[in-house]
Amino acid sequence: MKKLTKLLAYVLMLVAFLGALTACNNDNDEASDGRFTPGTFTAVGTGYLGDITVEVTFSSTEILDITVVEHSDTAAFADAAFEIIPNILAAQSTDIDSISGATVTADGVLEAVADAIRQASS
């Protein structure tokens, strides 16, 4: 019985270790080598009350600008959610925390920017 318990403990530690390795894998949609097709790309994410359209401008090495072109969300939530844009620009990634209190709208912005990154990385 002790051997079975010990074996089970080793298996659980192995699973936890492999899970940690998988979590550390930065397998997001960012261009890992930092190369983008320069230009402005339009993409759409889903906000709380409808679509959020963004334009994301890239140089060959970085995200230069993000502009919300159109959205249907209420101003109070949208304004709070759009505060995520400077965070995306600072991180040069959508792999950041969302905005509390306007999570759905902020996640829609992240979704749209991630799509623009995919477009610019192709």
C-alpha cells in the first residue's frame, strides 16, 4: 500500500510539473520574433453590447498605435475598458490582465488586437 501511495505521489508531481511547463509556454498569437508586416490592420472583437472594431498600426518590429474605430458599449464601461490600450502598447502583447469592472468589453479589445497581430504576423 505504501508503494502505491508513493507511486501515486510521484505521478501527481509529474503531472503538476508538466502542467507548469505547459503554462509557461508563451504560445499566444504574438509574433515571437518581433517581425510584423508594417501597416494598419482592422480587426473586430466582441464587446458586451456588440462588436468592437479596432485599427492597429505596426512597424516591422512593434505595435505603434491602437484606435477603437467603432463600438456599441455604453460610454462608462467602454471608457474604462479602453484604458487597456496603453497596457497593450507597453507590453507589446495581448497577454496582459483585463480591466476589472469592464471585463467583457476589455476582453473584446484584446480579442480584436490579437486578431490584428495575427494578420500582421502572417
